[in-house]
Amino acid sequence: MNDEASAPSKPYPPASVAWFLVAMLTMAYVFSFVDRYILGLLIEPIKEDLGLTDEQIGLILGPAFGLIYAFSGLFIGWFVDNWRRTWIVGIGMAVWSAATAVSGLAANFWQLFFARMTIGAGESVLSPSAFSMIADSFPEEQRGKPIAFYTAALTLGAGIASLIGGGVLLWAKTTNGVTLPMLGLLAPWQLVFMTVGLPGLLLAVYFFFVKEPERRPHVGGDTALQGASIFKAWTYVAKNGATYFTFVSLVMVMTIIAYSQGYLPSTFERTWGWEREQYAFINGVALLIIGPANVLLMGYLSDRWMQAGVRDAPFRLLVIGFLIMVPTGAVAMLMPTGVIAYAVLCVNTVGIGMVSAVGVTALLLITPAQIRGQVLALYYMTISLSGLFLGPTTVGSLSTRVFGEDNLNLAVAAVPIIYGVIPLVLIPITRRLYLKQMKRLGDSDE
């Protein structure tokens, strides 16, 4: 037995230290999602002021943000596995926060497009770094709650952004803008970008001074992956491609549905006559109530089930969430009234939150520790690209070319069906592959 295998494992950080780091990373995630989500609520004033088309807005909403994610994901994971992760987060947060603020100064399509790309570049470093640090801060059977806590920022950030957007939409009806020194007259939508972007620069400074958890050496396992380069990591994923692809496809459906719902304010306005600010306020309150509680509950259940001997507990919860998410995403858009439609959407939010909350926890169970950061980066690159490129663009194309723009609800309803059917049918195969990979990885660690 070699020295590394026989050496006692390093102690995990004290719970108070570990959870404080989780809290700060979660706050950063909230900021990132507010900066990402706010654009969807400002579409109409941006279109009017910059003279943009629906097609151009679709490119800014999805591909502009997602394109840089693709290139970032090729190397971000290597940096996460080899560089100081707190500094990576600080740099990324400073970049995306500044780019959000600068978005308020955009005067044409290309300026807003490139600002959005820069936001994507900055945000691409956060989650791979965060999950890598969380995994080094908590034992395997205790990761569910902190990961779910961090993931709760998705709905928390969306809820906050929705409330901010609703307030702006109301304010915009009573003002023509605000005049600032050196910048001149700013429209309400421009001021919103600056208001949500600049505070992130202050939080970014914190991550340059905080101590990150020690990296935990991998005991046993696949020694060929020790000191793994990006090529070895990608080779490992390709070697187990069927397992990773079928598993990740379930989460891809979640992001596709979630990003397609960027059209919901317009859908409720066109189909059921809701004002956009009315939808924004209702949606914001609902997300703040349902979202964090849901994902925290999933983290709790994941840990409890695993401690009770259900080793694939995160995967089981993910499948349950998938089975809730797909049908409700379609049915909600076919309801006779907006109230009933939104009630069904609340159930849909539960399903989306379940998949989001336990996806990473489930992924970590089938991924060797030595390539965790790189696989997480690839995971986020894949699910983000699929959501951003397929969600908004599919709805836009179906609305314009198939159903007609007056029937936007039908276009939104079609997305879960189009992308959810095949992964749904493959769930039994996906579970068999997942359990086989868990056993293989567990055997190699003995």
C-alpha cells in the first residue's frame, strides 16, 4: 500500500466555516442569476429604444450568453482543478458585474450582444468553482444540503429579478428616465442594468481575501487520473459517454424548459390579458416562496435517503422531478384562465427545482474526484448551451413559423413535449447505466 493510500484523510473544515463559504457562494450565484434574468423583463423597452426585432432579442437572450459559455467550458474546469478557486470566482464576478452595468450603456444590437457575451464569460467560472469547493468542504453523505442551498439561488435570483423588473415596469409608466453626471439621460431599463450590476463588484472583492478549503487527495481509485490533464478528463467522459449523456439529457430538458419560459410574461399578456408587471410581481413572490424551500427540501431528502442506504438517492429525486416537470410544463399553457395556468406552473417550478437541486449531487457520485472541476464545467457548459440555444429559439421559431404569434402559449407548450419524450423513454436504461457507473467507481475506491 502506498503512502498516499495509507495516509489519513485530511479533516474537513469546521461546519461554521464551510457553511459561511456556501452562503457567500450562494450570494454570488443570486447576483449572477439576477444579472442573467433581468433582461427578459426589459425586452419591450429595449426593443423600442434600440429599434431591435424579436429575432435580435432572441439572439441576445440565448446564443449571445451561451456562445461564450461553450468556449469557456473548454478550459475553465482545468483552472478550477489547478488554480486558486476563490480568486477565479472573484475575477469572474467582477467581469460579469461590470458587463451587466455596461449593458445599460448599449446603444445598438452589437453593443448589447457583446456585453451579454461578457456576462456569460464571467458567470461560466462560478458554479464549477463553487461545487468543487463545496465537495472539499463536506463529506459525501452531507453534500446534499449545501449543494441544494447553493442551487436555491436559481429561484431566489429569478424571484428577486422578477420583483425588480415589475417595479421598473411600473416606474417606467411614470417617468421618462433619469439624468446622471457624465452619462446624461438614462432610460429606466438602462438604470436597472447599472443598479443590479454594480453591487456585484463589491462582493467580488471578498473572494480575493477568503481562504478556500484544502483540496482533498483522492485515496485509491483510478491512479491514471492523478494529476489529470484536460485531455484525460475528456477521455474519461468519452469512455463513459453513454452513462454521462443519458444522465445529463434529463437535466438538459430542465434547462431547455426553464429558458423557454423567458417568454412567459409575453405569453400571459397575449393569452390571458395579464399586464407584464402583474405577472412579474406574482411570479417573483411565488418563486421566492416555492423555490428555495423546494430545493432545500430536496437536499435534505437526498442526504437522509443516502444515510439510510439509498446510494442513488439524488438520481431518484432527479427522475421524480423530471416526471413532474415535463407534463406540467405543457399542460399549464393550455389552461382556460391565467390563474389556473399559473397554478400549474407552480407545480412545474417544483419539478424544475428538484432536477436542479440534485443534478450536481447525482453527478458527483459517478465522477472521480481528480476530474471533478472539469466534469462540472463540461456539465454546466452542456446544460447551459442546450437551454440557451434550444429553449428561446424553439419557442420563437414555433411561434412565428408554425402556430402564429397570437398563439405563443402553444409554442411554449410544445417545448417540453419535443425535448422531453426521448429522455423519458430512456429513463430505465439511464438508471441501469448510472448504477453500473456508481458500482464501478465504488469498487475502484476499495
